[in-house]
Amino acid sequence: MSNPEANLSRRAWVSGRVQGVSFRAATRAKALSLGLRGQAVNLQDGRVEVWICGDAQAVQALLEWLRIGPPAARVDAVQVESADAEGCPEGFQVG
């Protein structure tokens, strides 16, 4: 079992051309490849909100990936905040 101190939870809000370009599906695939849990949801204001839970190094790797995103996306900004891991979904959900 992993060291709980190595676990991290973050929420990120990604803005730019991030809806209608498979951003959430690509985020899910990347998160699962890193062994992370969480979710990615489109927001009405055009951003994507991503909740990430897991190993600190893997969370950091996904946050770095979010600044680039999939090929069709154009990421203008990523806002990141600490988050509570309580209630973090199993697997990685897309909503």
C-alpha cells in the first residue's frame, strides 16, 4: 500500500479551447495511465474542471500535461488549488 503522505488531491480549472476537442477523454486516458483517480467535467463557462487524487508525483505529472492537453486543444491557463481527497471517485470519471 502506498504511503498516505505521498497522496495528493488537486482541483484544476483549464481554460482555452478545451471543450469539443476530446479534452476530457484524453485527460481520463492520461490520468488512468498514471494510476490516478478523479474526474473531468465541462463547465458552462467553457472551462474544464479536473479533480485529481493519487500519488503526488503522478498528480504533478497530470497537472503538467493539463497545461498542454491533447493535440486539438489550446490551453490558455490552468488554475490549481488544493482539494480534499474525501469522496474522490474510484477510477477516473468524465462528466
